[in-house]
Amino acid sequence: MGHIVVRVRVGPPSRERLVEVEGLVDTGATLTVIPRKVSNEIGLEIVGKTVIETGAGRLELDRSRAWIEIEGRGDVIPVLVSDVIDKLLIGVTTLEILGLQVDPITGKLKEWTLLLY
């Protein structure tokens, strides 16, 4: 299927400083990861730390919340902030919150109905 790259508007929960960046959809990631450079640019507030498991081992990343908007759908989403990862990675939690899923036939995002069970 290849990589799925989408345009993402990201900013603090207040939406006072939104920037548009490319995001790589990563269906193997639970949470969305924002590079530190983007986080600093938009002024995200760090609210804690969390340990995550990656293919390269364990990392401790900062936690925050950000306004994430993809294909006209937006919401405030829990995110991680990384000094190591230099691209915005969109995790499955963000896709689910925004009601989106990957269409493996087209390699694009499509609308998805949220499940309550």
C-alpha cells in the first residue's frame, strides 16, 4: 500500500496558532507524535511524560494535547512530543477520534463510523 501522507493543521487546544504540516499516517502507533520543533512553534503545553516502546527500544516522551485537523475534521487530541522523531506521525487514536480510517485499496483516508462497544 505504501505510505499515506496527509496535510494536517495542528496547534494548541485554543487554536490560536495553527500551522499546516505534512503528517505520516502510522497505523502501528497508538498516539500521534509531534516533533519538538513544531511543538515549540505552536506553543504546546507539556503536561507530563510517558514511556513508549519503539522498534529501537524504550523512549520517554513529553505528553501534551493539541488541536489536530485532518480533511476538515478536528478535535483536541492527546499527543506525544519528540526530540528524535522529525515528522508528525498520526496514530490510530487520532484517526478514531476524527472518524477516519485507512482505505487499503486507495491508500487514502476515508470516513469511518465510531464504535461504542
